[in-house]
Amino acid sequence: MENLAYLANASNLVLYLSEYMHFSPSESANSVTNFMGTAFLLALLGGFLSDAFFTSYQIYLISALIEFLGLVILTIQARSGSLKPPVCEPGSHDIPCQQVHGGKAAMLFLGLYLVALGVGGIKGSLPTHGAEQFDEGTPQGRKQRSTFFNYFVFSLSAGALIAVTLVVWIEDNKGWEWGFGVSTLTIFLSIPVFLAGSTFYRNKIPLGSPLTTICKVLIASLLNTCMPRSSSNAIASMSTSPSPTPLSEEEIATGNGKDTKSSHESPSESLKFLNRAVVNKPACNMLKCSVQQLEEVKIVIKILPVFGCTIMLNCCLAQLSTFSVQQAATMNTKLGSLKVPPASLPIFPVVFIMILAPLYDHVIIPFARRVTKSETGITHLQRIGVGLVLSIVAMAVAALVEIKRKRVATESGLLDSTKPLPITFFWIALQYLFLGSADLFTLAGLLEFFFTEAPFSMRSLATALSWASLAMGYYLSTVIVSVVNSITGDSKHKPWLSGRNLNQYHLERFYWLMCVLSGLNFLHYLFWATKYKYRSRGPDK
């Protein structure tokens, strides 16, 4: 329900900004990627608060109310003509199109970024809240948790399916105030639905700020460099640490508590430069660290390269909400007598995900488990790697489709026109299918990878890295567009991605550039994935 409310607007927002708020295509694309990037980046805040001060249950409720308030503001603005810039014809010189500014722009961005804050809080708390309901001390519980992450992505897609069909149709045919209104009602109804399970939920108690632990270990390892070694310091600090991290439910359930404590009596050999935080005498009492805290920080540092390697994939996914929608808007979107809104194009990856997710969980994974004789069948990093390869293919397909679209525009004499081209929008569906498949493999894999590998006290924050990767991908898309325009534009040539007519863009070159960057990123990922050693949280990870 939350994803329905969010995506109903995000998938079509680029057209709302260009047609009603009179942004140029590139400005609309950048505004949408900034909005979506901010929403996903704020998931880190939601995850941090869930670990440190509140439960994930409380963060969801607070965030849902904030998103509801933002949607109310957007609905009011869309309903009132006086809160939007004057209506104009893009091709007319009589009434120049006036881009939204002043108080109207402030109202627009206030509503959008309240929605972004709410979305971030929900994304940062809800996956962890669901995963914590399973007993990870048993193989059955871990398998059920893996199934949960697959069906979590399936549920996101179910909400997206309604958003990009019914709600987008309402926005295009009945008005944006109705589209925003449906989203407002949906997020409001999600609150009692969530509350209905309150008596059954298992809630993790907040264990204090994970950022404090990370900063303390990093600062201590730096400042303790010049301090003498102390053989008793590491063991002594186990009891004197102000906020030792308790054992996880799995460790208690499986009886691994003694092993954990004994393994923490001396620091591991990986990332040895951090060991100074406990091996050397602390520079001051405030910087006393336990070996357990040190090992937890090492785990977080080890998973960061995987996080970094998925940013480029999400930069490719950003094109689903921007240039791909604008491409489809220039094509023939009729399906028989039905005119399909361009923003409904994500239906292709959404339906594919809804078919592939159950197939993956009930057919592919059981088969892989029998072949590999392992609990997971396909490791998290292998799953993420498949997603990265699919994103490379998707960008190559997108470039080839754009070349064909431009050729049709040239042959039809419509290169300088805004009329629909005589080419079906189904060609765009090809890049959507590959990117949708990449999203399923990578997002579910990342969510489970970060949840299972992260320390117990940092799970919400670590899981939120999946959404932060999306955010960084959207921001990177904005940066790449700006850099490409800056480099390619000079006195003799127009920038590749500039102007109001998409037919004048060199979008195919941009897609080839994304394909090359994605290929280099995959090689970077292989380097880190082959070096990574899984934590022994269960048999045969």
C-alpha cells in the first residue's frame, strides 16, 4: 500500500512537472531523480532511528503520518489552479510557459520532500521489522526469512502494478488531484492495516546509536596509534565498555554465545589497522572499546564495497522514471482503441517481477539447493551479480531501441515535431524487462545480504543501505546528465541531453556510456565479491 502511494506519483511525476509546472525535460528528469534519491537516502535515517532510539514498529507509524501530510499538500495544490503556474501551450509563442516559482514552488517541494521523508522512514524500518518476525536460529526460520524478502519485493511490485495502471490512468484522464487523492487515501488506510497485527509482532529493543560505536572504534584506532600496547586491555574492555552489544536471538537459540565471547577475546586478523582500538592502551577512557564492538565495525566496513558496487545499477534503474517515460511519450502508445499512458510502461517489469519472484522462490531456489547441497542454493552475492549483468544488457538494449526510434523520426520527417512517431511503445518494454529483472535479483539479494551479515545491533541501518544505494544511483544519474551536458556542449554543438524536444537529444550515446560504465562497475564488483567471506550465521552460507 505504501509503495502504491509512492510510485503512483513518482512514476508519472516527470510528466506532471513538465506539463503542469513547465519544467524542461532534463529539469523534470533531474527533479524526479533528486526527489526519489532523497526518499531512498532518508531510509538511512529511518534505519538509524529504528536501531538506536525507537522500534521499527514506531518508525513505520510516524513515517506513514509524515507521508500522508505531504500527499495532502500535493493534493491541495493539484486541485487549485491558483497554486499552479498559468496554463500554456508548449509550442505557442503567444503565451510563454512560465515555470513554477516563488510560493507555488515552495509548496510543491514541501509536499514532495515530506513524502520523501515518510517514504525513507518506511523503507528503513519495514523490511527489518518483517525479517525480525522469523526465528533465525533454525534452518526453517532462515528459509522463511529468505522467502519473506522475495515476497516483500513481490508486494512492492503488486503496489506498483496498481500505481502504474489504475492511478496513472486516473491522473491522466481525471486529473492529478484525483491521483494524489488516491495515494493519500491509500497511505492513510495502510496505518490501520499495519496496526491490526500489533498483538503478534516481535519488536527488537533499541540498543543505542550504532553510529556512536562505529565512530568510537574508528577514532580510537586512529588516536591509539601512538599509545603503548596493553595485553590485558582487550579482555578488560569487555566488561568496562559502556554499551556492550547483547547476543542475538540466533546466538542464544543455537547456543553459540560461548563461542562468540571466546572469539571476541582477541581481535581477528582482518583489517588489522583497526585492532589498535583495543590492543593499544586507550588515549582516554571515553574511547575504551570492546573486541565485540571492534568486530562489528569490521563487518560494516567489509559490506560497504558491495553497497558501492550496486550504485551504478541503480543509476541505470533511474532511467525507468525519467528518459524512458519521455521516450515512450514520443511514440505510438495506442493498444487497439486504448491509449496507454507513458507512465504505465513500468507495468512490464512489474508483472515480470510478480511472475519471477514466486518462480524464483519455489522452483529456482529449491533446485539450486539440491544441486549445491547448501541452505541458500544461490548465495546473496551471486544473486546481486546476476542483477548487475542484466543491467548491462538493459543499457545496450536501450541504446539500440533509441537508435531505431530516432531512425523512424528521421524517415517520417518528424525529427523537429512533437507529434507521436509511427513506432509502437512496446519497443521500450524491452529495456524495462531487463531492468526489472535486474531490480528483482539485486534488491531482494541486497536486503537479505545486509540483514544477515550485519551485526544484530545495526540491522535496520545496514538493511537501509539497500535503499541508500538506490538514492546514490538517482543522484549519480543527475550528476552524469549534468557532466555529459557540460562536456558535450560548446559553441558549435548542443549538449547531448538539452532542449525541449527529445528527438534532438543524443540519448543513444548516453545509454552506450551507461552500458560501458556498468561493465566497468561489474568488474569492480567481481573483485570485491570474490574476496568477501560470509559470516557463519547458519550452516553453509
